Amino acid sequence: MTLPVEISAWKPAPFALKGETVFAIGDVHGCAAELAVLLEAIRGLARDATGKRRLVYLGDMINRGPDSVGVLELWARGEEAHGVDHVDRLMGNHEIMMMLTVVGGPHGHKAETMWLSKRMGGQKLVDQMAARAGHAAAHADQALLKAGLGEDVVHRLQAMRSHVRLGNTLFVHGGLDPHADPDEFLARPWLIFTEARWAWINHGFLDWKQGFGGTLVVHGHTPPDKHKAISGMEDPHQFEGDRLGLDGGSARTGIVTAAEIQDGRYRILKAGTPFENPEPSGE
């Protein structure tokens, strides 16, 4: 059965993207079937788009869901596969946990403990990589990534970025701290773990009402129930407070959320069938 993709009506918002059409995809968390139908819908919409067409993955592609390896294979595909002119792959906090586990360093052990916890769901990805590699894995390392994901995917993982700016809009996984210098905030390397707060922030960002110095922020990271608890918004997928949130809850709700954004307007894309009893959300 083909999963449905729901496309909202266009809504006005003051995006100024230099004439580009941007397809931004929120947290996927291993939901490969939902991502596949969403990308197929985006390919169709891109045919009708004017100007340069850009696909932005907002991070948290992995963990929790049934097929993170399949998600990463779709995520690693080039522009031609999606009918776009450029693809940006941003880093989420779940990718940070995985990469710190693999590279080690002063935060490696803490990152691994967090990543493999039931709440974060990284053990599912380790098991999926081990199955693909054909052997049991006690620990995630460079060899397991290469054997379980392939060199092309690993190369893409190593090239992830913290953010993309286009016109007046910032695309980033977690968000901005309105009290920090934005350039310094976004330049913090992922190797400093949770101090790279562009991938982790929600409190102090979602409840901020006074804008971000003219920057509009398109982000993922905070699923609908937690977003509502912080922001008070009934629907987090509305442009409000100079923010647009695109985390649909994915592995816990059955919905992967994206947006098509053009100068002056946006519309929301939702792929999948909602679960009858969604689990409480993590990040």
C-alpha cells in the first residue's frame, strides 16, 4: 500500500529566498517508507517550481525507526534523483551522537551512552548496520559504518553542515539562541557535543517572541507535543514568531513533515499515516 502525502494550501510568510524554491525536510528518524513517498512527491512538485530548486535535510535522519540504513541511502542520493539543483544535508543532534561515538574523543563515551539509550534509539541503527555488515557489533566504529552504510553514505555523513543561510532565512536543526551572537553560535563545532546548541536548543528558542534580528528560522528537532508545551502553539507547522518547525514526530507519530518554501509563501507536506496512539516524544 502506498503511503499518503498530504499537501496543505499555500500560506503567506515573509520568506525571501532569492527566487529559489526550497524543499525542507524535518526529522525522519528511520522512517524510510515515509521518506521515500515524500521524496517522490517533492520530485513532482519540483517539476513545476520556478527558479533554482533546493532540497534541505534538517537533520535527525537516524535512530528509533525501522530502517535508518534505508533512510541514509535515500538521503545520500544526489540532485538528479530528486529533480533538484542542490541538496544540503544538515546535522542533527542524533547524527552528532553517532559521529562522536564513532570518532571517540573526550565526549565519545557520554555520547555513546546517550545515543544507545532507549530514549534516543541508537541501538536500532547499530543493529541495522550490523545486519547489513553480516556480523554482530558490540560497538559502533568507523569499520561498522563503512560496512553497514557504504562509503558513499559515510562520505556524506562526514560532510554534514550545521546550517544553511539563503536570503533572510536560516535552515538549522535545533534553532537559534536570541541572546547569543548568531555567527558565533552557528560556528560552534559538533565535536563539542551538547555545547553545539544549534542542534539541541528548544527552550529559549521556541518560547522567544521577539524575532531574530530579521532572520527567519526553519528548523526541526522538537516534535509537536513538546513544541506545544514550550511554545504554546497548537500547530508547530505554522510560521509564527519568525520560526517554522518541521519535526512531525516521525517514528513516534507515523508522520514525516516537510515544507515547500518560496518567496512570500510556504506549504506543508506530511507523509505517512498517523499512528492511533503516538508515543510521548523525545528529541
